[in-house]
Amino acid sequence: MNAIKLWFRSVAQVMFQANAWCGVLLLAGIFLGAYSAGTPEVAWGAVVGTTVAILTGCLLGYPRDEATQGLWGFNGILVGCALMTFLGSTPLGWAALVVCAAMTTWVRVGLNRLGEPLGVSSYTFPFVLSTWIFLAAARMFGGIDIVALAHPMLPTSFVHTHLSHDSLPTLIEFCQWTLRGISQVFLIDSWLTGALFVVGLAIARPAAALWAVVGSAGGAAVALLFGAPTEAIAHGMYGFSPVLTAIALGTLAPIHTPLRKAVWALVGIVGTVFVQASMNELLAPVGLPSLTAPFCIATWLFMLPIANNHKPTKKD
Amino acid sequence: MNAIKLWFRSVAQVMFQANAWCGVLLLAGIFLGAYSAGTPEVAWGAVVGTTVAILTGCLLGYPRDEATQGLWGFNGILVGCALMTFLGSTPLGWAALVVCAAMTTWVRVGLNRLGEPLGVSSYTFPFVLSTWIFLAAARMFGGIDIVALAHPMLPTSFVHTHLSHDSLPTLIEFCQWTLRGISQVFLIDSWLTGALFVVGLAIARPAAALWAVVGSAGGAAVALLFGAPTEAIAHGMYGFSPVLTAIALGTLAPIHTPLRKAVWALVGIVGTVFVQASMNELLAPVGLPSLTAPFCIATWLFMLPIANNHKPTKKD
Amino acid sequence: MNAIKLWFRSVAQVMFQANAWCGVLLLAGIFLGAYSAGTPEVAWGAVVGTTVAILTGCLLGYPRDEATQGLWGFNGILVGCALMTFLGSTPLGWAALVVCAAMTTWVRVGLNRLGEPLGVSSYTFPFVLSTWIFLAAARMFGGIDIVALAHPMLPTSFVHTHLSHDSLPTLIEFCQWTLRGISQVFLIDSWLTGALFVVGLAIARPAAALWAVVGSAGGAAVALLFGAPTEAIAHGMYGFSPVLTAIALGTLAPIHTPLRKAVWALVGIVGTVFVQASMNELLAPVGLPSLTAPFCIATWLFMLPIANNHKPTKKD
């Protein structure tokens, strides 16, 4: 019973919630999105990744209190989603997934030692770092199939376009874009999944659900304003990192005045969109996805100046 | 009155001086250079960038003693110069400048927390990091015009050239190159501006003026010796980072023997030239300028082994 | 007498041994390999690099106890091997080598200050960082000849190949690959050199010799399994970093149960192969070699979670 609770809390911790029911709804959203996209391996990758990461924590004998908060497995589930999105579902692909998901458990412990004296966490960066290593390696390894990585290319500027009335989405479309931005946190491109995620978050912490929506909508709006390609915005590519930044800053930042905290989260959303765009540019020559690195980088830049010098209590 | 002093000290802090008259001369140099090059927006960008960065410090309630030393605004002025040099002077370009300049104020506080226990400062890296993010993002955003960024390309080796008598500059030319290297600290390409900068530094601290000249001349000489493209050297591109390294090491390094300190600064100048050339190579595929990153990296490499384990007092 | 001992211990410290006879055999292996490959400058580069790095430590007055352990010079010897492998043996090439080798001595002191509170060392990263700077700079400098750097290119995926019986090496071949992987630690491509290295390690510490062999063989096996190009594996390119990771984790990791320590080292070997492949991909657009960066990165990722919070005593 406790093991099941712990398992689903690991899913929910991607969104900073130690709540098993939230995890159930997130996983339901992942299965819904993966199966409707015809990529069930993404959902099963999530299951395997979470399980492997948790078992690794058991094998290494890490402190149980982190486990009960779901902190062992949340990087593993993201590894599972990402590797089965970008690599082929072959025996060697799954072997890479297992090693990569296991690695996140101890990489998180190592990276948190860097952030601890500064009062910041490694967030999802153990997932980002491990997944970058395995995706980049996959391109050098003939034995691993690549199914969805971008071709390495020199970054090219988009044609100069100003925001016009024609390029603006309808309200319905904009709501779908916003929900897709939330579903993309787990690399799922489905507004229905995004809606399930919002419900799951609302169960755990209504403020988190609110900030997820504000983060995704704000990210899309800023990207629209500065002329990012509409196609990318519509599929939630400018939403998923701001979602996480918004929940982190809006609900966990150590700022005591609610208004100041909200303003800080809003500025953080704007900053994350620029970090997202810059990482798209910087990673083009090596053909890697940014994953949730823009969230991690932006959140560090906004958390470091305000974090306290003691061990943080939330999301370690 | 104090606000004006604080404002001009922020300008001077780019060159490590908490001296308002020095700041006045530096700003005069920027206006002279920008207007004669037909790019007045660079000078006004400097004014806006400084102002925004200082106001951000006020809004965030940061400690006033740093403000009176001019430490809130020096990254902001560099953001202003850089963004108006590389991006178009459009409403969205100015919006990016405002967000970017504001960001440097808290990014500096955050990054200084990393360096504090090691006795080093973030130097101008808050400017470098924020500006890289916004320039890279600008290439992905159709709404922001790019006017002067290099086209992304794979780095190519320069044709093998040995130093010959013909390629050597005359003494007058070499002096102009040296002064241009100093003016390039603020992205201005004008030997007259460089001369004004030297005068400004001499008012604040004669040793700083001396090291600025030695840094720029030394950088140009080392680059010439190792066969860097003459064109780049002539426009001060191998001078601006060594200028800052030379002032930092030559006047602020915690070395007690003057001779050892001078030798350390001279070796630091040589090291900075290699870091500069390497960053030109590394950034070619993403088409970003090195900004003052070579100064930051070289100065960290030369400061870390000698810095003390307590809070530094100069330029935090 | 002590100076000679110290000198050869510096050579041996690349492989984590403070043993002069081990250093003698390593140097013999380097000379054997370099002269049979017709590149004697690599061997003499090693001699000059070690000497310059040690003299730099003397000039800077660093603590003698580190010197007697051979910790001043081990980055310098690698700089000597690397720069004379990739750059031409010209006066300016040797000048670059001298500056670069000297730099490693204080860069190591600086970087160790970062790792000390976390209980990890900078390993060979001072060599990696300094050499990357000088190799990247060499491409921008017409005065320095490049003889062996890869051409910058966008990374391309290898054709999909599954492991087949035909592509498997014979046992003799696999032993040669393994020994070449060990010789490649010093950028030498010779199984005979690798054999000398194993003997040298066995003199100093039999367990280190064993782990070197296991690391190189394991690296080659994992690379074969995941379909890395056979040519690269045969020349030891997937062996040299796992060799160092295996010695570091297998003999120096602060794990008390021998079996757990051995398993940790084996998993570390697998992880290093993926880091190696990923760095080959990431460095392709700038045409730089990975050097021993994969060893450093993998070892940090495996050491940080288990390292103690006090000053480490081995290989500082």
C-alpha cells in the first residue's frame, strides 16, 4: 500500500506535489495521450522509468523520508517518457532507458549536494543531464534507433514577422494551446491530457493548478508577442517549462508577501520563454531537445537571489 | 545628487571604479563613439540599461551600500550597449533590453552567492549570461530584428600565416588599436572613445588607466604574434577582455608583492587572449559574440587559486 | 634524487599512483609508442609539459606535500602529449604548450577549491579545460599549425547496425583493443604501450592494474554492444576514459563493502561509455577531442553522491 502511494507520489513530484491521487491522474493523462498518439511505449516507458528509479534508491539504501515524498522517482518517469519519445522501442533502447533512469536517482543526490548550501534544488536537472547524455550517445551508437530527434543544423533566423490579427488564435484555440503546454511537461501533445493534469494538480493544491494554467498561457502569450513560430506555440513547446517555473516560483518561492510572490512568478514566466528560445538556438547544431532545462535554468536564476542558506524543506 | 553620483558610479564600475567623474567620462566616450558611428541607439541603450538595472535594485529592496558603490547598474549598461548593437531599435527590441537589463540585477546577486565562499565575484558575467539568452532567443523570435549578429557557421581555420614585417602595424596604428581595444569594453569601435576612457580611469585610479593600456596593447601584441586576423585586432577585438583582466588582476588581486602581482597580471593578459580566441571558435556554430566572457573565465582561472575564503570587499 | 622521484610520480599520478617506478614504466611506454608512430615530439612534449608544470608549482610557492605526491605535474604531462598530438611542432606550438602546461598547475588549485567542500577532486579536468582553450584558440590563430584536429562538422548518425557475429573481434584482437584503450590515456595508440602501462600499474598497486584492464575491456564491450564504430573501438577510443573511471571508483571510492565498490565501478564503466559517446557528438560542431572529459564527468556523477564532506586525502 505504501509502495503504491510512494510510486504515484513520484509521478506527482514532477509537478512538485507529494500527492498520490494527483499522480494517478497524471499517469492516466500520460496513458491517454500516449495511446491516442499511437505511441504506447511512451506510457510504458514512464512506468518502467519510475519503477527503475525507485528500485535504485532502495538498492543504494537512500534515506526513506525522501522516498515517501516521491523524490526518488520523478526524474525516472521523465526519462521514460523522453527516451521512448525520441528513441526506438528496441531491446537496446529499453536497456538505455533502464540505465538512464537508474542514474537519475544518484545524480539527483549528487547535484543536490551542490545546491544545498545555496538553498536550491536540482529540480528536474538530473533527468535533463542524464537524458542529454543518452540521446547524444544514441546518435553515435548504431545499435540504438533514433525515431524523433531533430537533425543537427546551424540555427537559422526565422523570417521577420510582426504579430498581426490574422496570426492570433481564437479563444478556444488558445485554451487548447495552454492545455497542450501543460501536457508537454511529460512530452505528451494533447489538450485532453493537459486538462487531466490540471484536475490532478487541483486535487493536490489548487494554487499549483492555477499557476500551471497561468504559466502555460503566459508562456504562449509571450512567445506569440515576440514572434515565435505559431506551430511550436500551438503544440505547447513554449508552455511546458514556464508551467514548472510558475508552480515553483508561485507556490514554493520563499517570499512572504503574496503579491510580490505572484509578480516574481509572472516575471519568471517571461524569463523562461527567453531561456527556452535561446536553448532551442544553442542546441540546434547538436540536434538535442531542450527538455526541461529552460525551467531549471530560469528557476535557478530567479531562486538563487532569494533562497535561504539552509536546507530547503520542499522538494528537497 | 546622490542618485546622480550613484548612477555614474554604476557606469564606472564596469571598469571596477566607484568614481562618478570616471563614469561621466566613460559615458561621454560612449556617446561620442555611438554618434560618430551613426548608432545613437547604442548610447541611449546604455542610459536606459543602467537606469533600469538600478531601479530594479530599488524595487527588490537590495542593500543600499552596494548601490552607492555603483554595483547595481554596471551589468545593465553593458546590456544596453550590446542589445542595441546587435538587435534592431524597435519596440520589441527595447522591451527585450528592459527585461534583460532588469534581470542582471538579481542574476548578479544569485551568481555572487556562488562565488562568495570562494572569494571571487561574478564580474560582468550577469551581463554575459543574460545577453546570451536574449540574443540567442532573438534569432528564434521573428518579432525581434537582428542587425549585427554573425551568421552561425562551422569554425574554419585561418590560412597559415607567419608574422611578417609587412603585416606589422606602425606605432601610430598600434596605439589606435590599443585605444580601440579599450573602447570595445563598451562595444564601441573608436580610438577617441578609448582615449576618453583612459582619461576617465586616470581620474579614478592611475594604476587602472595604466593596466587598461597594458592589457589592450598586450592583448593585441599576443594576438599578432600567434597570427590572429589583423582586421579583428585592429578593431580591438583582442583587446577588450584583456583590458578588464589586467585591471582586475593588476589592481585588485590579493597579492602583496607588487612585482609578483604585475607578473600575474601580465600572464593573465596572455591567458585571456587564448580564452578569447577559443570562445570565438566555440561560439561560431551558434553565431553569438563572446561579449566579456573571456575576461570572466580567465579572471576566475587566475583569481580562484589566490582568492581568500572571506567576503571580498572590492566589487564584491 | 627527490626531484627525480617527484618527477616520475607526477607521471604516475595520471593513473592515480604516487609511485616513481610506475612513472618510469609509463614514460617508457609513451616513448615507445610515440617513436614507433613516428611522432617523437609527443614523447618530448610529455617531458616538457611535466617539467613546466612542476616548475610552475615551485615558482608559485605551492605546498610541498602535494608536490611530493606528484600532484603538480600530472596535468602537465597530458597537455604535452595532447598539444604535440594535435598541433604542429613549431616554435609557437611549443610556446603554447609551455603556457598551457604551466596554467594547469594553478587551474588545478583553483578548481580543487570548488570540489573540496564536496569531497571530490578536479581529476584531470585542469588538463582538459586548458587544452580545450588552446586547441580551440589554435584554430583561430594562423601562427599555430593544426596537424590532427577533426574538421568541425554537424554530427551525423551512424548507419543502423546491429551487433553481428562477423563484426565481433577475435580474442587476440579484443586483447589488443583493450591494451590500446589503456595506452590512449596518454593519447598513444599502441597495445605494447598499453602492456607496459599495465605492468607499471601492477608495480604500484595490483588492483589498479586490474581495474585498468577491466575498464578498457568493459568500455570496448559496451561500445560494441551498442554499435559504436568498430574502428574507433579498435583504436581504444572507448577505452581510455573508462580506464580512469574504473581505477578511480574501483580503488578510491569511499565505499566499505568490496562487492558494492566493485559493482559501483562496473556501473561507472557503463556510464562513462555513454558520456564518451555523447561528448563525441556534442564536440563535433567545434572539432575538438573529448580528451579525458568523459572520465571527469562520469566520475563526478558517481563520486558526488558517495563522497564525504571532508578534505579527501587521496589525489587531493
